[in-house]
Amino acid sequence: MTGLFIGSHLSTSGGWSGLLERSHDEGGTAFAFFPRSPYGKRSKSLAPEGAGEFGLRLREESYGPIVVHAPYVYNLAGKDPAKRAFAIAALEEDLRLLAPIREAGQETYLNIHPGSHVGQGADTGLRLISEGLNRVFDTLGDVPDAGRVPILLETMAGKGTECGRDFGELAAIIDGVDDKSQVGVTFDTCHVFDAGYDLLGDYEGVMRELDGTVGLDLVRAIHVNDSLFGLGSHKDRHANIGEGELGIPFFTTLVNDPRMARLPMILETKEPTATTHRDEITLLRGLTR
Ligand SMILES: [Zn+2]
């Protein structure tokens, strides 16, 4: 097996070149970042003009897929039509910002939290998400195929009224999307365990269920996080690798599973020291056989 594509969620201060520098510092071969501020304001540091050059650099350095993370404020399943319209417009803008990176030959995804139905019921929430995604993809008709950045739906822990709390809900969203070439799934190890899938006791069973619902071919990225709380706790609290309930035996299984190990792995763990992520990357690479 070749090396893992791995890295952490990086700050965008310093723009495109700042991202590259931080990734080099941690010894990464993939990474994530927010395309705008956590509250949805457009980023000043990520100028659209630099995106193509950034893609070329990543390509030259043989990076794995980049897994950009949409801000948490987007809610395609929201009750308020204005909130849904904001999410749709912001996603369109983000996908346009990222298009030149993919056009330069660098595979890039935009990961989103599917949304929260805020009391409207899961079925309504799932339908609104599919409809919102269709609207987003419809507005991108002028973007060339090479620049079409797929949206990945993240597996959620099932906190509050989150949609995507099990694989079936993600499959239902995808089912309602017209252009399935534009969607995939991000497998968050903490969230999946937190949602009640026994990654420790029955890893193969979870993989079978994933394949039978979403389909393993649609899983495009991994958020690699340990979990502070136990199976099915629905708390969504990440722990540093090896310091949570999942632990090293689970991560050993993960990085040696050829179905998963080829995907970009993004750390979303805390950084108590300046070298935490570098150390975690080294740790995970060291677990491969
Ligand atoms: Zn996330």
C-alpha cells in the first residue's frame, strides 16, 4: 500500500500560500480548510485569482484530494426559506471559488453538514436537502465538468435534529439528487461511532451496512477523529487520536483497510501543542503495515 493522504483542518490566514506552508509544516499530503468565515462571511484571504495556481502547486506536489469544509451555519434543511436560500447561494459561491483548483487537475471536494430539520421532521429535512443540492447544481451549468467540485455529505452524530444521523438518511438525500456524479459522503469516525455504529466490536458489519445503503464507492473522504464519548452517545465530541473511546486498535484497522486507506484522511482534533497534528499524522502513518 502507498502512503496515506492525510492532514488536518488548517487556518486560511495567509491565504492559499499560508495553507501550503502549514501543510508542509505538519508533513501533510491532504488537508481541509473553511472557504469563508465560520459565520458565512466571504473570506478575504482566499482570493479567487489565486485558486488555479494553488491547484497546480498541489498537483505538482502529488497531494491527495482536498476536503474543503463548508461553514456550520449553512442549513439546507432550515425552516426559514431565507436561511435555505443563503445556504444555496453560499454553496454556489464556494463551488465557484474552488472550481479552478479542480480544473488545474487537483481533486477537491466540498464537505457539508447535511443540515438540521429543526422540528420539521426528518423526512422533510432530507427532502429539503436534496432539493437544495439540486438547486445548487442547476446554477452551475456554466462551470466546465473539470471544475465541478463534488459535495460530500458528512455522517453526523445525531445531535439535536441533525439530518444524516445514519447511513440510510444519507442514502435518502442522495436518492433525491438528480446529478449523482456531484455527491458523495465523508465518513467521520467519531460521528459514526457516536451515532451508534459499533466500529470497535463490529467494524466489518458497519462497512457492510455502509455499502448496502450509501455504497462504499460514494465514500470519498474520512474525518479521522477519536471520540470522547462512547458508542451511541450522540454528543459529537472529538478526542485526539488514541486518547478517546475508539483508540489505537480501531485506527490500526482503519488505516490498513484498503477500501478506506486510499481516501483522504482529515484530522479535526484539538491542538494542545504546536506539533499535535504533525505527531498524529506520524502516529497514523506508523500504524500502516
Ligand atoms: Zn464537519
